[in-house]
Amino acid sequence: NDLLRILDLNKSAEVSDRSIEAILKFRNLTHLNISFTYITGKGKEKLLRGLSSLSEDSKQSSALVRTPLTFLSLTLNSNDLRLIPECLPNLTALELILDESLDLTTLKELNQLTSIIIRYYNVVVDFTCAKSLIKEIGYRLEILILGLQNVDLKFVSKYCPVLKTFGLYMDSCGLGFPEVELVEQYQEYFPVQFPGVN
């Protein structure tokens, strides 16, 4: 259990709250994807707190060098917003799937976060839910991928000056254009070159 670093359970129908103890046995995870599983809010809280204690154990253990979790992907609820910075402050990458509009500003406490994916599922979520977070942490974001309605590309270009990768899911700006055409149209606002766009 100490060798596994990446655990991708995305869309695993068999993964539920009963799986938490098994997941926590993988003590050296750096990447964990629990998006679209059957883990409830209470289950996610137990998992995040458990991962937090593993992280604390790794700081105190000199016998084993443990790598803290740096990437997390999950379907987000309001309770998770509070728990993620509290339990996993060392995250550098985060994928959030929203099924409700939430103010994501609390995540600014993740001081090492440089990569973020934010998208919606089931319910259309507007870009305004991410604006305050991007305004706070955009200066350090290297990767930003958005699947939100009405993305303001001028806003992103203003607050994310060091982006190396930027992506949009289909119709993120409400225009119905494929992502590549949209990025090409607004390329003048970004100080980076996008792969495949000249």
C-alpha cells in the first residue's frame, strides 16, 4: 500500500462511503480522483480528515518519507470548501465539479495551488462563482481550465498573467464555439501561446 501514488476512481459506481477505509490505506497518494463516485458529504469529510492525518503522520515520521497529496478531484459541496484548505493545505492542483453555484473564495487559503479545473455538472454554473478566487490567486496560476457559463476572458487575462495552459469546455463563454476557435479569437489577451493555435 505504500507504493501507490495515483488513485483514479472517477465514475466508479462501486466507490461509496464504505470505500473510505480502503482508500486511506494508500498512505503515499499524491493524486486522488473521487469525482462522480457515491461518496456522500459525510464520507468526503471522513476521507479529507483521514488524508489530513496521514499528512501529519508524514511530517512526524523520520523512518518513512511520505509524499503529501498534491492533486484532488471531487464533486464539490459547500462543506468541502471549508474542509479542503483545512485538511489538505499542500494541494497544488485541484479539479472541482460543481452541481450548484458556490463562492469558491475560501480556496484562496491553498497557498501552493497553481493548477485548477472548475466545471459544472447537472446544473449550469456561471463564471461569477470563480471570479473572486481567480482574482485572489490568479497571479500564481499556471494551469486554468474552465467549464463554466459566461467565462470572461478579459478578466482571466487580467488576473492570470503567468498562465502556461488555459482551456475552456464547450460553450463556456455562451457562444457555442469550439474551444480552439474561442481561444484563437481571444489570444491577444493572453501573454502565453496555446498549443495548436497559431
